[in-house]
Amino acid sequence: MNHVSIFVLNQDSAFEFYVNKLGFKVHTDAPMGPGMRWLTVCPPEQPDLEISLMAITDGMMFTKESAEQMRNLVKKGTFGFGVFQCNDIYATYEELKKKGVEFTKAPKKEFYGVEALFKDDSGNWFSLGQKK
Amino acid sequence: MTMEQYPKVYLYRRIVEAKLFIDSHYADNIDLDNIADEAYFSKFHFIRQFKKIYGKTPHQYLTVVRVEKAMQLLRTDLAVSDVCYSVGFESPSSFSGLFKRIVGLTPSAYLTQQQQIKSQILKTPLNFVPGCFADKNGWTKKSNFEEVI
């Protein structure tokens, strides 16, 4: 897989979160017309995996009603878009907390490994695990 | 008190503080011995714990942070010599050598490459967007992109 999408409420705020807090790299940041932007970021060790931070706007993909529904679902924290892993979950947890990332679960040993859960600035949640 | 008597969480917090200090003071003349002292470690323990967590010694990590900041500044079209001193390198030749070792290009070549990419993104942004996404967003219906922007 080389592209994956995460729906966000605001691309500027998402840029701040994924780039300046999580430390992801900007892959492409292209203006596509008034109010439209193609913004993709990559995890630091995966320069070929583009994560598209997709705005939820009414147009081709969403109607006005479905865009409003989607925004509400995102705000409620409905979606878990994926699992990230890191070299050291305790150090990553301490650093991200210090940078203001909201964790809904502190690192905890589960039968499958140590796991924490955090949310992005829009409300999407992610699992964070440690490489074995 | 010896290292082993501290709960592990405090150990992690001290290493993370040191790492964040390097992240925000990379442009300064950082004394890594001072950072070890601030973290209440012996220099040996500090380097060992830091490398265990981040895969690099503090010195190696500082170099990588400086080079990554340099890449960001070069993408804003700042001159290579200005970038060199802005990120804390003391000589353009050592900056250029370390930059090339880590990035694979000299700073000048990287600057030129990024300027070309920026120009291509502005002229033909659709070349950077998978067709399905462009189509779903209605971007492919606009035949002359320059009119839209």
C-alpha cells in the first residue's frame, strides 16, 4: 500500500499535529484551488507511505449532509484509522504527552504486546505499540 | 542514590527531556556533558540509555536534527551558507560533508532539487495526486489548472 487517508476537521491543525507533534515528514503539500489542498505526510521511517490528511468538504466525495455527518463522526472519535509502532513505547509516550498529545490509554502490557491509545487533533484514535 | 533505585518512569522522563532539549537547542553550541549532568546521569550511562531508546548517541542525534532542520530551511530557498550557520554548524565544509552523508546529496544539489519539485507542484499539481483521489474531489474536471489557482 502506498497511500492511505485520514479524514481531518482542519488541515492546518492536522499539519501541526502530524508534523510538529508526531514528527511525520511532509511528502506533498499542493494547493488544488480555492480552499482545496492535497496534503500528505509520511512516518519518519516510511518515506514511501503517503498518509493523506483529507479535509471533509461537500463536493464530489461528500454531499453537504454527509460531510456534516462525517465531521460529527470524526469529532466523536468514531474512527481508529490505524496502528503505529515505535522503538520504545515508554519514551514515545512521555515525549508525546509533553507535546500535548491526548492519550486515552497509557502504555499497558496486553497479551499481544505493550499498547497505548492516543487521539489526533480531530478526534481520530490510534493504537501505538512497540516493535518486538 | 544509584540508578537502579529510581522508578523507570523517571529514567525515561529524564532521557526524553534531554532529547527535547536537543530538539529545541540544536542551533546552539550544546555541551552534551552538561545535558548528561542535568539528567542526573554519568556521561557513560546517559549515552548508553539514550542510544538504547533512540538508536543513536546524543551526538549522532544532534547531527541528524541539525541536518533535518537544514533540509527544512533549504526548502524555503535560504542560501546554503546561511543555513549552515543557522542550524549550528561551524563550517560550511563540515556541514556539506555531513549533509551529503545523511541525505545523499550536497546541500546545493538538494536546494536545486527542492526548487524544481516546488515549481512542478505549482505548475502541474495533479501529477502529485493519485487519479482516483483527484477524480473523487472533482479536480480532474478542471481542464486548465492554472485558471483555478
